[in-house]
Amino acid sequence: MLSIDWRASAAYDHTKIIPAAGFAWDYLRRNDDYHRDFRAIVRKKEPSMDRLDAFTRRWGVRFPARSEHPAGS
């Protein structure tokens, strides 16, 4: 768990200068439901498109396409 005091306004000074994506990540990294859903996705070697789409809709994030690796590399 985080070691900052979430009630101290100084702990959030950085949110005044970060872009929207950084602000969103600051929220998600503290969210236990997001972490649970993310772990469920990454445990699958190749999650189904339906599962990835549901995750994307719920959390508003996308995974970049994975590059294909040649056999043996």
C-alpha cells in the first residue's frame, strides 16, 4: 500500500502539472478493483478479445498491439 498520507494536500501537488493520462494513472494505481482486473488479464497468455474489450470499457485504457516475434527468438 502507499506510504503517503492521502489527506495531506502536499501529497497531491504533482497533480497540478501532470497531463490527463498521468492523472488517470495516479487514480488507477490506487484502485484495488483495477489491480484485480489487470492481474486477471495478464495471467492469461492470450486473453480473449471480449475480455480485453470489457477491461478497456470498464477502465478506459488500451493495450498497444504486441509485436510478433519470429520463431526461436
